[in-house]
Amino acid sequence: MENLELIIVAMAVAGAVAGFLAGLLGIGGGIIMVPALYIAFAVIGAPEAWHMHLTVGTSLGIIIPTAYFSARAHRKKGAIVTDIVRSWTPFLIAGAVFGALLAGYLKSAHLVLFFAIIALLMGIKMILPLEDKVLSRKPPKKPLSVLLATFIGTASSLMGIGGATLSVPAMTLFNVPIHKAVGTASMLGLIIAIPAAAGYVWNGWGVAGLPAYSLGFVNLAGVLIVAPLSSLFAPLGAAAAHRLPRRVLSVIFGLFLVIAAWRMAFPLLSA
């Protein structure tokens, strides 16, 4: 577990794969990062009891710098809906903190199953032809917006994602244009990831047997290696994506989520 070379190789492969798939499928890295990190921590030999906690915490740590630079770029293009950010922020933070604290009382298997269930549902949604469906022509008002933001913060914290997988479909259902939904989601991801990652540092503080370079349940080696490599490989995936129709990309992403969910949950279900 203290083998630095093994940690570097495992995290480098995870970063390259996650970055390429994020660029190819055009979605936030968290939902892709988690399955890649899950395998990487298995290779390193992370304790079974904390396997998913390390995966989720490290993913959230990686999201902080990537979401910051993404949000800054989208802000320059005027693609962030500030009204949504302003009204959702307190409830996103509350949900993120609650999710991180709740994770401390859950077993690794519970976190895996939660991720797998949400990923499976999102995968099915991406496979089905449900684009351009809206529930309302205006953003949701209280109390629906409060419930929605709190759920997104909580679920994202438990899953190790920045929330784009949940917040982008939610915003588009309320008639927010897709480019503004994506831009706004980058800012929301930063708002979620900071308190959530801090919660996983707190939860894992003093836990024995964690991989080297772990700050609680956030592995700093993973953050420092995966973040730049995923950024490096994302343009390669994006270049490949331009050769495929949007509908094909949606199905590919949906299948990826279904397969990843099954791959992670099957050992638990068959035990």
C-alpha cells in the first residue's frame, strides 16, 4: 500500500481514462472519475471497509480545481445563470455537508450501491430518447427549488460528483438552455465539492490503514496525478466526440453508466 510507483501508475491510468471519457461524452468528470478511481484504489489495495469512501472523497478533491477553471471559463462567456447559483447555494452546501457527514456512518457497500443506483437510472435516461423534454418554462420556485438543490448537494456528496449529472438535466427540464445549464453546473459543482471534500477529510481523519498520501478520505496523490492527466486527455476525447452524432454519444454514455453501475454493484449483489 506504501508503494509509490503503484499509486502513480494506478492513478495515472485512472486520470487518462476518466479524462478521455469525459471529453468524449461531454459530461462532468465525477460520474466517470468514480468508477476509474474505484478500480485504481482496488489495485493499490485500499482497505475494503473504506474503499468507496476513499473513491468518493478523492473524486471530490479532484473536482475542486477542475470545476474552478471550468466555472471561470463559462463565466467569461456569460454562461452562468447567477439567479440559480444565488438561490441554490445555501441548500447545495447544506446538502453537501449532510451527505459527507452521513457517509461517515455508512459502509463502503452502501455508498457503492447508492452510486450504482443513481448511475443506472441516469444511464437509462441517457439511452432513452428523452431530450428536449421540459416540465416548465421557468426555473423552479420555493419550496421545489429548496428540495431540488438540497437533494443534488446530498446525492453529489454521497456519489463523489460535482452534480452536473443531476443538475444539468434538472435545469433543462425547467427550460434552461443546455449551454447555460452546463456553465451553471460547473459553478454549482465547485460549491458542492469544497464542503463535501472537507467533510470526507474530517470523516477519515485518524483512520488507520489508508493508502499513503491520504488526508482523511481524500488521497492527495490521486488529486495531484489525476486532475492534470484528466485535463490533458479530455481534448483527445472531445476530438473523437466530434466524429459522432449527439444521439450516438448519448447512448454511449448511457451504456457506460449502466455497465459501470453493474460492474461496481455486482460483487455486492452476488455475495
